[in-house]
Amino acid sequence: MSKYSNLFDKKLIFYDVDAVDRKDLYKKISDELVKKGFVKESFYQALNAREDEFPTGIVTKHLPIALPHANPENVNKPFIAVVHTKKQIQIQQMGTNEEEKTKNFFFLGIVEETQDLQVKLLQRFMEIMNDQNFVEQFVTIKNPETIYDFLINHF
């Protein structure tokens, strides 16, 4: 198990989510996170406001991803929600605001006590998404439970 495995939860693996765009996807995932008690009602609005100001798309060597997150006051407990969409969703890249499309989202729940975790997670995502072996295995997994097992062992 990785040192971040406690952030993953089987209930937070969403595969083949049908969404028309970023806001639709963020609404669907935010609603699920609220229902499961991970975030406050304010999360959806905070998530979009943050994404508008500081985009979270990342083009890595082998797989484009997005790491959407909101400020800690909108989060009840730390988590990483893994989301794979049915179709590509257009987002903007972190730092450059260039357009990017991806099907792979990792929603981050960072709480006040673990704010330093954000930088560590970003570094870890960059590391593993630039690892061809990891990405080749990750993209072939279609079952949420298998995705969960893979991530807690390899992330």
C-alpha cells in the first residue's frame, strides 16, 4: 500500500460518467461527494470558482489528467475521487490556461490540517502519470473495484 492509500475510497471511484462539459461533470461528482459526507454543499461553487481562476488540467507524458479541488473550508474529510468520463471533457491546463481534453479526473479533498498534502499529491501525480508502465496498466482497468485496488497498491 502507498502512503496515500487512505485517501482512496471504493465509494469514490466513478467510471464512465456521462457528462456534457466540465460544469456538468463537477455538479454530478459534487452531488455524490455531498451525499457521501466528504464535502459541504458549498463545494460545487467553490470547485468551479477555483477552476475558473486556477485551472487544474495537466498534460503529462502519457496521459492528460485534471486535479480539480476547492479550498479546505468546503471539505469535510480528505479524499481522492477517481473519475473516468465516457467522453473527453474540455478543460484548461494548469499554469498556461491552454485548452486540453481528458477523460481522467482526480478530485482532491484537502482539509486545513493537511494543506501541505496538495503539493505532495501534485508531485506524485506528475511522477506516476509520466511512468509509462503505470499509465499503460491504469488505462486498461475498467472495473471500479480493480481501479481502487490498483491505486492503493501503486499510487
